[in-house]
Amino acid sequence: MLTSAAPTDLLAPLPALFVSHGSPMYAMKPGCTGAALADWGRALRAQWPQINAVLVMSPHWMAPMVQVMTTPQPATWHDFAGFPTPLYQLRYPAPGAPTLGQEVVRLLHASGIQAQTDDQRPFDHGAWVPLMHLFAQADVPVVQIALPEQATPQDVLAMGSALQSLRRLGVLLVGSGSMTHNLREFFGGPSTPTPYVDDFCRWVEAALQQGDVNALLNYRQLAPQAERAHPSDEHFLPLFFALGAAGQGARPHYISREVVRGVLAMDTFALH
């Protein structure tokens, strides 16, 4: 059991969630996506009053092997530089959930995935920035899970699949990344949407709607402009964590399709 008060089963499992966490300034300038995510979070809590915890994978925690946070009260880590001073004053004081962290490790081991705990890990901005909009009161315990440095889409999908049973115990599994993530274009790009961004995003959406997991796993070969959308794939891989957690047959419910500065797609969706 996760806690003595945790239910053994819910009427229905929680959805899994993919969020694009954007620039750190998303914390202060939520735009359409932040507002939509906040609305979705309120609706989620109305439907599932007993949300026990959040388990989130962020590309800003990469490690040689799977690691799982067991920090009792994680600090808010401002793991970025060059932004306005008020951003560094923000805190997300959600508690950790060490018991859940231990259970995550147990489930991963049961599926043949090696993992270890980290009882010092703080929240990086890939976790706390979107959570500021999703659960603004910071009253839901949060655990992070590291993205293995050499992981493939198949590896990350398997990690999510190994943990999908947690959804019936009131745990919201979240993959936090970015639907497109070409930072060179973001910092020097146009202010109007760039066509390749929409081409890539809508290809992903169509594959999700069709349940075509094989196409998604091979997105770098099949999706239009994949290498331009993701010069490296660490910000796309958390999508597979959410997809694995959602289970076979899951389909997306889109929360946002906003594009920031023409190239940073903020696609955010629930999978169930």
C-alpha cells in the first residue's frame, strides 16, 4: 500500500498526462496552456476527489539508470539561468512521497527494470513549473522519476507500462516534456507559427488518435520534420512514459495546442 489511507481500487483509473512544460517563464506567463491545464486540474479533482500523489518524469532529471525520488520535502530547484529575478523567488512546496517512491522501485524491479532511490533530489522546473498550474495549492505529494540517459522510446514506454497499476491507487502519472523543442530556433526564431511545427504536432496527434504506437516509437523516421522538431529527443521521450502508463487502447483528450514564439509547441493532453 502507498499509505494507510490509500484506496485499494478506484471506480476507474486516473488518466495519464503529457504536458509540454515550455520555457521556465511558463511559471509566470501561463498563456492559454496554463489556464487550460488549471481548468483540467480542477475538473480532475472534482471527478477523482482522492488523488493521492503525482509521479512525474522530466527530461531535466537524466541519470545513468532509473532513479526515483524519495525526498520527504523536496526543494524547488531553479535549474536555469538568465531569467528575471522574480522567477527565482517562486517556490512549489508540495511534499514528497517516500513510500510511493519505494513502491515505484518495487514495481519497476518486478518488470525487470533496474532502479534505485534518491532521497536528496529537488523538484526541477520540468516538474514544478507545470504543476504550479495543474495543482496550484501544492497540496498533492509529488515524486519524480529520472529519464535514463541512454533510454529509447521503447525503454520509456516499458517504464510507464510497469507503473500503470498506480493509476488505480490515485496516482497521476505525468510525462513532462515538449511537443517540439528546437531551442536554437526558439531563441532566434519568428513570432509567427512555423509550418513544420504544426506538421509535426498534427502527425503525432493523428498517430495517438489511431492508437498507432509503432509509428510513434519510430517517429524519428516517420514523422515530418522530426529532427528539426527535436534535434535531441529527451524532451519527446516523456510522451512514451505517459503512453505506457495509459495502457493499450488509450486515446488522447487534448487540453492545449498553443505554440509559443512560432516554434515551441505546448501540446498538452490526457490519455485514457
